[in-house]
Amino acid sequence: MKTSCALIVSTLLLAPIANAQQAAPINNANTCIVESVSFDQSQLMPEGHVKVEADRTEIIENTIALFSGDVNITSDTAIISAQEAQVSENGDNLTASGDVEYRDVQLTVQSDSVSVSSDNAQLTMENTSYKLAGLNGRGNASDIILNQNVGLQLNDVSFTTCPLGGEDWKIQASEISIEPGSIWGQAKHTRFYVGDVPVFYLPYFAFPISNQRQTGFLFPNISSSARTGVDYEQPFYWNLAPNYDMTISPRLMTLRGIQLKTEFRYMSTDSLSVANVEYLSSDQDIDSSPDRYFYRLQHQGVIWDNWLLNVDFNGLSDDNYLVDLGSDFYNRSDTHLYKTVSLSYYSESLSVNMHVRDFEVLGDATDSYRALPEIKLSYQTQLSSMLEFDLDSEIAYFDSNAGTLPSAARLHVAPTLSVPLRRAWGEVSAEATLMSTLYQQNNVEGTELDENVTRNLGQVRLFGALYFEKEGSWLSQSSRMTLEPKLQYLYTSFEDQSNIGLYDSTLLITDVEGLFRGQEFTGLDRISDNDQITVGLTSRVIDENNREQFALSLGQIFYLSDSKVVTAQRNRDRSALAAEMDWRIGGKWFLHSDVQVSTDNDKVDLSSVGVEYREDASRFIQMTHRYVRNLSNETIEQVGLSASWPIAKDWQWVGRAYRDLEGKRSIESYFGVQYESCCWAIRLVAERSLSNRYNNAGEQTTNEFDSGVSLQFIFKGIGSQGTQRSMLADGMFGYRQPYSLN
């Protein structure tokens, strides 16, 4: 039977461990599954007390206590387990041996022996193996010393985040030390090993020992391309305060020079602000050696109850900045950079949105109008059980950088009365809207535009939908099938609008859902006159888990009279027949297709098809086809093939290729291979795609290609939580699932 005794000892006994830095747990994604180190502090004794449990106890002359057989020594800071232990010098000294295990809030250590001296305020363990609490780290050391004044010291020590027997990488050092209260560990004469091969040496190395944000170097990004040459970027993180920080990233490009990238973040209780600035002095790859820059300012925050402020402000030095130097925020094919400040108010029945919108236009893209400002108000209320009232209003001022273009102030008010009836079997509604718009236009001399225009239009909409449902079977599976016919009549009065400029309006591309929209333009500068009936039909197959397995939608508009506003674009009695299909085939195959067929000549106006086989998140093959018969007087036809598949244990391959069938050429080729174990990863990516550079006339070239290779190497657990990006999202097109089933 175990015996126990409580000894009153010096408060210095085992005290050093209480002063060591305590690390909070880190939840690493894609890290090793190893035995976690946990410690229950409720088992500890009150301050200044020690409890000793053992099978046998012997006290010699009240000065020496000998314990043997399953010895457990519990203090106010740690627990020591051993086969034998001795307490002497009135409790000031402790030695333990035989299968010794030391546990506290910071680490767990197995060792041959442990000794504690209260006189020196020091604990020493010999021939140890340790695991860190809160970090996926472990290693061995010839001895571990815990001192109240010096801190933690490990001699002839190794460290890794890999599991036992799978040390893909490790750090070997002559000494690792952690000073009291520090959040950094220090290593001397450090060797980095990949497998058993030393690959790097540092005479001094500092590393984090908690998940707190800390100042220091992050892992570099290394790549190579025809645009930049060898590209090396070294981020440095600066933890200025708990609520703001900064990342400074010098970037060396052998073809262009040294670029400085900075990011400053500030967070308050109700807001987040981010400022990004990039600067390249004297670009060596351009004859004139210009200075090049990019900036982005973002802010999101609550300023009062229900009031939100958003800022997105971007700018750059020249049209080819994104093409030549890349961007974390924009794609090479983007033609506009936004400059927007928004103030919004939201409540149950009222929403107010105030915007100031401007653009940075790249190349010879059509000059866009700025909204300086634009204020939208929307109000909804229930007048009775069968009558609803909606009010949409807007006031805006449009201007552009081109001084020769007209400018305008616009006021729009559109009250709507509706009688809705919504039931489980369907929906019936009737709406009446009055749309009043007032324009005051400037700089209209020599044009067909009038300085003052008042436009009043009336609109009536009748809509009905029925939902039929029955139990059945689909591919030998129990399922529920639906049939959902929709019918809409829409009438909008006509008024000549040729005396109004186009400030935020252009023709929309119509899909099945868009057929019921009743408006063929974006914005308000053109409102089409309508006298039409829209017919739609949707059928779905829903399985026992309430998931859509199949959905097919068809729709078409029948024009009862010609539209005068869109006569130049439409001269027929019906719209194109629009169809859309989504099909989940057998749980692993997915098919998405949408098509519009002209009723004038039975030709396909536009179509897209995507077929994908998906085994799981890392195993899929996708084939896509896109066709547009007339887009800005050009025919677009492209095919694409994307695939991702493991090629061996821990090895992943991603490939993607897109080809322009009209131009008979490849427009993107992308290949990536990655090795990723639970504690380190390496990724190699090669790609070739259109460069999209602008010439001196501002026209985008379509015959130049750019190619590049990039390499990324990651030690998991020291400065990185895992691979930073997905190869699927990289490249010019990236990866998107081709279906929209729920």
C-alpha cells in the first residue's frame, strides 16, 4: 500500500520552471499527428508545498527522506515521477533516478536522473528526451538545466516537429536557451539537417517558442521568370504593438533591381485598416529606367450603430506594372483599379449606401465614368397583410478624366406597390412601379444630349410560379422530383432616351435567371420599354439527403411588340432560348452546361460546358469549353484541361492547359509538383502564359508570352503553419468548380 507524507520545503524548490515562458497551443493545419503534451495544473500543490507518494518511505534522523517504488513528487509548479528519490538538507535538495519523467506546463522530459538544488535555484536533468507543450516540437539533449535566474538551457540538443522515426528535418545545436519571460529561444552553432544531410549552418539562431506575433524574418519566396529573372523576396515581420504591425519585404529581381514592398495593419475593436506600398527604383529592364510603384489602402469598420465605412483605394505608376511585377491583389488581365469610399447604413426596413467611385484605367480601355458621389436609398414596409411598399432612390454625379466627355448629375426615384401571395405550392405577385429620373448634363455642346432631361416611366409586372413535387426514383435511387413552371408578363412604357448620356449603362448578357429581370441594361441611363411574356421551366431531382442531383432550366422571352430602346440590338419576336443544366453523376462526376441559341438562325450565341471527375479534394480531372459567337466583334472559343492527382505518398501533381481554338494557340500552360510531409514541404511550379503587356499606344499585345519557374520550401512548425497557397489557385486562370449544385 502506498504511503504519503507532506513536506514543508523552501519556496525555491522547483521554482525555476514557473518563470519560464508558457506557450499557448497552436492549431497547425497539415501537421504531424503526434502524441499531444497536456498538463493538468489542478494536480499541483499550494505554493510552497510538496507532496511525495511512494511504495516505500524511509526518513533518517529527520534530515534525509528516501523514497522508492513508483515515486511521484508534486510541487506547486511540476510533477516528477521516478523509481527512487532522495530529499535532503531539510527539503532543499532533491535527487531522483530510474525512469525519471518531469512534467510541467511547458514541457515533458524523460531522463536518467534529475536533481534539484534550492540553494542554486536550479533543476538539472541528464540524458533526456523532451516534448514541448503547446508546440509540435520534440528532441533530445545531453542535459537540461532550469535555473530561476538564467532560465532554460539545453546542451547538445536536437529539435524537430516531425514524428518519432520520421525525422525528415531537424535542428542540431550545441546549446539552446530560453531566458525567463522571453518569447524567443536562442540556439548556438546550429546545423539544419534534411534527412541525415546537413544543409545549412548558423553560428546563432533565434526562434519563436509561442504562437504570439513576434518580430523576425519569415520564410523567403524564390522564383524565376522571363519578366523578373531570378526573384528572391525576403519578408520581415515587425510586431509594433498588439493592435498594429508591419511587414517589410525587400525583393531582389536580377533583371529589374531591388523592390521594397511594405504592409501596415491596424486593428481596433470595430475596424481593420491595411496599407500596402510597393516601390521599385530605376527599373533596369526598361531603357528609361523609370521608378515604379503601387499602393493600396483598405479600411473596414463600424463608426456608429448600423453605420459601416469601407475604403478601397488603389493606384500604380504605369499600365504594365501588374504585368511586369505581378500583384497579390490584381490579375494581369485586369484593366481597372478601384478607388472607392463607401458609407453604409442598414436596418430592418431601411438601407442607405453612399459611394465615391473612381477608377485607374489601364491601357486604351474605354474611359470610365466616376461616381462622385453616388447615394442609394432603399426602404421596404408592409402596408397590410396583402400590400407591400418599396422605395428605391438614387442620386449621383458622374464625371470622367477626359475633359471632352459630358458630365451629369442624376436623381432617380422608383416607388413600388406590390401584392404578393407566397405559399408552399407556388407564388403569385403583381407589382406597379413609377420610375422618375432627372438629369442635369454639362459639356453637351455638339452632341445629341440635352442639358436638362426628365424621364417618367411606368412599369407593371405580373409573376406566377408553381411548384410540383412527387416521389420517384433517379438512376435506381429514391428521390424527389420537382417541376417548377414560371410565367411573367412585363410592361414598361417608352420614352425617348437618346438625349441621355451613357454613364453607368451597358447591355447585359442574359442567362435563364436574367430572362425574368425585365431590364436589358446595367445602371439607369437606359431603361428598355417592354411588352413581353417570359416563360421558364425548372426541373430538379433531390436525393434522400436533400441534395440536388440534377437540375435543368429553360427559358425564353416572347416580345408582344418591338422595343424602341433596343431596336438596334434586337429585331425579332423572341429572345434567344436559354438553358442551364447541372448534373451530379454517381457522386464523383459533375456536369455543368449553359447555352443560348438564337431563334433567328438557330445558331449558338454563347455556351459553356464543364465536366469534372472528383475523387476527393486532391484527386480530380476537369475539362471545360467556352464559346461566344460575338464579343466586341470577336469570336471566343477556348478549351481547358485541369487536373490534380497524387503521384506517390506525400507527392501531389497539378496541371492545367488552356487553348484558343480561334487563334489556334495555347494561352496558358501550368505545371506544379509538391512534396508535403507532416513537417515540411517543397513545391516546384512552371508556367507559360500570355504576357498581356501594353505597347506605347496603350494597346494590349496578344502575341507575347511569359514563362517562369518558382520554388517554395517550408519547414512546418518554425515560422510557418503550412503551405501558404494552393497550386490550384495559382496561374492566370486558376481553378473553379464547374457546377453550382447545392
